[in-house]
Amino acid sequence: MSGITIKQVLPKAALPGGEVRVECDGIDLQGTHRPEVHFGEHTGQTTIASDEVIVARVPAASAETGASELRVSGNGASSAPVPYEIGKRLATNLHPVANPAIDSDGNIYATYSGRRGQKTPVSIYKITPDGAVTPHADQIMNATGLAFGLDGRLYVSSRQEGSVYTVDPDGATALHVEGMGIATGLAFDRRHNLYVGDRSGSIFKIDAEKEIFVFATLEPSIAAYHMAYGLDDYLYVTAPTTSSFDSIHRVSPTGEVEKFFTGLGRPQGIAFDIGGNLYVVASYRGRRGIFRFLRNRSEPELFVAGLGLVGLVFDYAENMVVADASSVYRLSAGTMGKPLP
């Protein structure tokens, strides 16, 4: 068998459980041996193999250290390694249900949200850039959405209480507003108005004087509203339902709701990069992970393959921080997040 040449790997990055498509020359499927895809020191599970394409699932063990290269082997031959990004697990035993948040020093904040009505010992954990994990805030029942304001405080929604809290850098917690229904997603606009998603059907707008308005009305979600404020001054919202054909909604500055894109399965966490490109956790056409909408394209492309993801955020060192239902990962994204409004 001649040597194997890797022509292309899609998508450009992955997390445990994600499926990676490797296009090759030189694969020989004669005999019973199946070609293997190696992510650093770990071997993925091959799910599809042909003379030109291998699809492999990223093994969980690869996230312990992350991986920066990929190679293919089979029937005594092996390809040269090519650069490939597997996210590194920074923390586990968490319970994020939405996007993590990042402060100006690069510290990451993630929730231990718990079951509805469950009072957990710690509501929010802080993860330093080098991976040290410490409790940061407590006494917030079912902490859900996270967003930093221009005042440097972390804003946190409680879906149990329908309230929004503020958390100072030292972890001191205070009630900000209440009466928000089943409060989930949070986002700020450039005037520092806070938007709160009540998953039963409303988006509230709260100004700097804490005056509360009903900003928009959407269909209820079975899980949460996830929100991000775009460079175009529109609020973007996902609201997963039982359908496999859900939408990203786009809300104008005056509260009119339109559909930005329809056809996603269970869209959840949503974020913009500094260039105004939109990223969303979802499934689409049988693939699962984080999809990117470039500003000049309406069709999404798979950016990071992964399973069970719930949220994402960019740091200021061109990394993407991604959360699944129990862990937080970091991988190189080549772009930074949109700055605070």
C-alpha cells in the first residue's frame, strides 16, 4: 500500500464526540482492517470509510490535553500529520445551560445551574486562564444566563425566581430586577440596556434606571432563550422547541421580530465575533456542533464539531470557550469576540 495523503479535514476544529470528515488519497480498504484517524495520541472511532473519505468520532480522552495534529493510518501505511485543533477541557463537574462569560482579564465564568428548584452550594464558578477553578458566587437559584456589563459586574438570571442578579468581581451578589417570568438569556445593547429572555414568550428590556418594558414576543421555548446583540443593532435569539426545524430570530431596535434563518435543530448558545460573524450551537443537516454564519453568506458552515454543546464565548486571545452540559473547553478560533457595546 502506498502512503496516505490527507487532502482536507472538515470542520477545522472539534470537541469530544464530534464527527470529523477526512478526505484522503492512498487509502486501501482491501481486507478487514479499517483505516484509523489519530487525534494526537488518541485514536477516534471510525464510523464511515471509503477509498477517499473517512469519518471518525473524536475520543473523549483527547480533551484532557487537547490535540494540535491529526493523521490517518491503515494497512501498514500512515499519513504525515496535519495541524488540527481539538479543544482542551478546562473544567468539569459543572452544569452550564447557556453561554459562559469572560471578564476583561480572561477569567471564565460558568454556572452550576441544577434542576429546576434545586438549591446548589455554588451557583457560579470562576476559571482562570490557566485552568484554576474556584467557587465565585452562591445563593442564586438555578443560575442560567450570564453577561458582563460595562460596569464590570456579571449579570446572572435565575430561571426559578424570574430575577436578575449582579455579581461583583469579589463575588458579592445583589438583586438587580425581578418579575422576569422564567428568566433565561441575557444580552446588553450599546446603550447598556439589558435584555432578558422569559422562555414562556417575552423578551424584556431594562434600562439603566431599571425601568422594565416588554420589548418583543416570541413562541415559547422548551429550554431557554439564548441571545446576542449584533453589530447591526439587532438582537438575535434562539429558542429551541421540539421541532428539528427551528429558527434564529432577529429583533429590530423597535421590537419587530423576523426570522434570520430557519432549519436548525435545537439551536442554543449564540455569539458574535469581532467581525460580526454569527456562531450558534445547533444541529444542521445531520451534523452537530457550532455553526458559523459569515456576514456575506446566509448558509451556515460547521465550525466546530461536537455533541451535547450548550454555549460558547470568545476570549481576547483568539480562543473560543465552549460549554457542554458538564464541562468547559478552550480551543483556538483565530478570532476574538465582539467587544462590549
